Amino acid sequence: MRILSQNPVADTSSVLYRRCVIDLATGTSTQNDVPCKNLEDVLGGFGRSYQILAERRISEAYCPENPLILNIGILTGSTVMTGLRSYFSSYSPLKHSKKGLPSAMWSAGSGNFGNKLKWSGVDEVIFENRSEVPVYAVFSEGENGANVELKSATHLLGLTSHEKIMALQKEYTDAHFAVIGPAGENFNNVYMGAVVLSTDNQLKSGEGKSRFAGRGGMGSMMGYKNLIAIVARSSDKMGKITPDMRDVNRDVIKNGGSARFQPVSQGGHGGTWANIDVLQAFHAVPENNFRPKGDEDVAGLFRGNVEKDFDIQSEACFRCGIRCHNNLFHRNADGSRGALAAKFDFEPLILFGSNIGINNGRQVTELIHLCDSLGMDAISLGTTISYLLEYNARHPEQPLCDGVGFGQFDKIRDLIVQTGRGNLCAVGRGVMRLSEQTGETSYAMHVKGLELPAYLPETNPAYAFAIAGGHMSMGTHMYLAKEGKTGLDDWVEVITRQGLLQVGYDMIGLCKFVGVGMGHELIPRAISEATGLKVSSEEIVAAVRRAYLRGLALELRQGYEDDEYTLPAQVFENPNPKVTLPAFVTPEFFAQMKQKVWAVFKPEMKGLLP
Amino acid sequence: MQITVKLYGSLCIGRFNSALCEYPDHCTVLTIVKSLGIPSEYLIRLRNGSHVQFDEVVQDGDTISLLPMLDGG
């Protein structure tokens, strides 16, 4: 990125980012410095990539004209703590409107890959068309931007995501990697393939401690393009930490927002795993396809119980002091620490645990590990499986997939393997398509074609306005549990003022676990210290808001109708009395909420698309 | 007056899960939080199962539940 002026708002074109366009069909590439059109371009991530997607009319995801865009945020590769993010954007093979048009999507991941990509000399890569043969792309730092090569990836085919990363590391010792697993390779039958990103910890330990850009099937898009891996090579170019930057990073660690995710031993609450304790207090932990039973079965997944079987180590992404990872290690017979079992976060823990009827920590770790190795999105896979299990419970006389049921670990494990290897498209293409095939859509837990994360839809009507994943693009999933608010105006306010701003983290290159709102003074301070650019909180908030609304406008352009902005019908038709949080999401409430939200959003959406 | 205090997640560490505690009449939720040495920010507070503000006065026999305020990811 070249910065010619410190005031990017007055003259956005004075900030230029380095774009590389690779034509996978011909193997050629071009690079140029692109002046920013607006502050969204300057901040980066999906704020920039969605403007590129908006310029194209795409009617099916798997077509040569659908680009795969890899980019970073303005703080990726800086000395700001958590500034590691890389973003993958495209029209999604998974998320689509009922008209059949694919929705634009992005997915974000940490690891050290984004840093290396930036340091190699590019800020953005657009992969055009598709390669006839399996290839991987190598970016190496050069004198004028990055050197780019495409190489045969035949030797990587069939390997798990971790195996691919370790194989590539043998050849490129100065690099980090973005790869797909077998799921992405089998893109025709798996639309939920993830991009798997290497971490320093993984490369040093040889253990499968990857990070994932999972949502929306960006790994499947890589597979369609026959792009099996991306290698980013460079020396480490982390700048010197100035005293002011040290203060920024201290505030990242010390602010109460991030402290929540820190290890218990550090005075935090132990990562997102702790959500299970909180939500169980309301009997709001998803069980058996988002249908809490009102009992204490999920206690088997509480940290205190899992600790009896595993060594738990709090670990971190590269240079991050938040240390939110809870890595579970097996115990050897002599009591010493054994091999890595899995990383426990709330989403995979619940979606491969209580939500499919499994409350045994050992079994859950195995399923998480399988999903990660095969390179699938844990949320989409877990939520599609839970639907299948419920369908079978309702139809014992004519079940699907060998009659697999809730809690049947061995059969579920086989289901995951078959899905990841491309042998089970019923699951691999997601819950919306599966439920349309069975004709039973009311308990298919998706909104607008994207599977729900592990927060009950009856506690979050704002899922309807999430544009790229229920909890990643609308920060309201814990609002009811946290605030207890059920008023119409409360929800309209939180959606239209605060919730949407969550997507700002997917522009600037920082992790959401920094834990402050986009309007917090820490954000402009971090940008100023890292780049010299002077941007106010108000200007950042306005840019994030425009980027979100552009995404919403793009959904409408891709054919989404008003009735698709809804929740699974079961929420309205059959409320669950076991949940002790207030039941307030009635059809009337929801209709009024939508009307008021659209009344705020629609006037602002005018003119945001070309 | 006697208040049942329930703690969840990491708040239990070094404290308790549930305890019957003695507090002066007309005390508030914040009084209880402070008495336990729990930081008051990022805290979910329930009185008899319903969300309450810190300045709410509690009554003899109430159950006050305190939960860490987390988020997803």
C-alpha cells in the first residue's frame, strides 16, 4: 500500500493498494497500484472486495467470470495486535437466493498468512477464470511488488488440509499457506469447503493448529478454480513497535472487551467456550438441532468436565496477547501431555456436540478434528448434520443416510468423512438444499441459505439482517442473554446502529476479539499509529455502515425477496418452552421489526451499487 | 436479609457456585457484586431469573445470578 497523503478522507486516491490479477486459464498475471475510490477501499477487506463483486453480474457461483478475491485489511501485517486477517470473497456456491442466484460472501481468517502476503508485496489478489490443471500460487517478495508463479499441485491432491500445509512447508520454509482440504477439491458435491490457513504454532509444532476462513464455501471456490493452495513467501517485516503502538497494544489487551476472551489464568473467562456456561443458565444451548431439552446433559461439555480427560492449553495467534485458543491435548499413560486433540471454540463444540446429541468431550474433539482436516466449515456442516438427524428422528420408517440418529457417534463420524471426501452431496451442499429436497423446511436452521451458528434463532431475530454469517456479520447474537431486552425499538436500534458495525473488523484486518466497537477511539488510534493516516471514529463508522449496506443491497440484487429475510419457521410455529429467556419473537414482532429496519436502511442503500 | 447468590463460569473460581448470603436490608445488586470482588463491567445480572440493573434494590429471599458477559466467534 502506498500512502501519499495523511488525510484519506479528503483525497482517497492518495492511498493506493497493490493489486495482482491472475488469470488462471492462461497462467498470466498483472500487477498495478490502484487508487482508492473511497474510505471502504482504504480500510480494505470486504469493504473493498464487495465493490469489485458489485461490478459483476454473476448468476452461478461455479463460472469462470466469478472472481475469487483474496485481500487484507489496512492493519494486517502491522504491529497492531491481532492484525493478521486475510479475507476471501466471491459469489458463494453455498448461499443463494430462492431465485437461484448466488449471494456475495466473504470469509475471514487469522494465522500468519495475511502478513506474509502483504510483506510479499501485494494487498489484493483477484483470481480470474479457472485452471485446467490443479495448481498452487506462490507469491514471493520482489523488487517491484510480488513475484508470482503458478505451479502444479498434483502432489497435494487428496491430502488433508494439515498434510498439505506441512508438505508445502518442506519446500517453502519462509512462507505461510492458504490451502483447501479434500472437501474443497470435491467442490461439486461440497459447497461448504473452507480455506485453511497456517499458523506459526502449527509450522513449529507440526500439529494441526490451523485457522479457517470457513463461511460461504470460499474453499469450494478455490477448488472450482483448481487452485489447491496459495503460498505467501517473505522475510518477516514486522515494524518496530513505537511507544505509542505499545500503548495501543496494551489497550487491546487491557480493555474489558478482549479480556473476556483471555485465559482464566489471566483473569479472563477462557475464550468462547465459556459461552456454554452462560447460555445453559437460560437453557439456551442448542441441543438436538437447536431444540434445548431443559436438562443438564450439556454439562458434559463444560470446561470443568472436559478437563478431567484432557490437558488444556491457552494459546494464541501470532503475537497476540489475547490467547483465546483452548487447545486440548490427549494425556499420555504417564500423565504427560500427548498429541493435540482439537481446539475448542463455542461453535464447533456445540455444533459437533450437544446439537447432534453428543455430550462427550472425547467424541466431540474427534469430530472437530475430522471437519478441520477435511477442510469444511464447522458451522455449515454441523448444522446440516443436525437437520439430517432430526429428519431421521421424525421419519424412523424412511430415514436418510443409513438411519443415522442423534448421539450415534460412529455413524456421524462416517457421515463427516463421506461428506468431506465428496461422497455425500446431500450434506455437502448445505441444509437449505437438503431441506428443499425432503420438503421439510421448517426446522432447517439457516437464514438466506447460510447455516446458523450455535445461537438459537428465537433469541436473535436480527439473523435476518446478517449478510455473511449469522454471528459474524450482525453482532446481536448474545444481545438477549446479555441485556434481556425484548422491545421492538431496542431491537431496531441494536440492528441499525450497533449490530451491523461488527463487520468493520472484516475490513480493517483486526480480530473481533479486540472487543471494542467500531466507534471506539482505539480504532483510529491504531490506524494512525500503524499508517500515519488520520481518520476519525465517525468517518470509520460511516464507511463500515456503507460497506454493510452495500452488502445488503447486493443481496437484493441477487434476487432475495422480502420473505427470505426471516427465521426458520419453527421459531414462529412451535416455540420451545424449555428456553427460559423471554419468548418475544412472534410473527407480529418480526414483521414490525423488519418494516422499521428496512425503513432505516433502504434510503441509505440508494446509490451504493454501480 | 438472606439472598441466594449463583455464580456461573469463571466467576465461580475461588468463590462458589451457589450460596445463601446475608446482606443488609435495601442493598442493591451492585452491593452484592462488590462484596464478591467481581468486576462490574461485562457482567450479566439476573434477579429471580430476570435481567436487572446494578441499582436495583433486592429483597429478602431473592436469587441473584451473576454471569460473565461473553460473545461469539
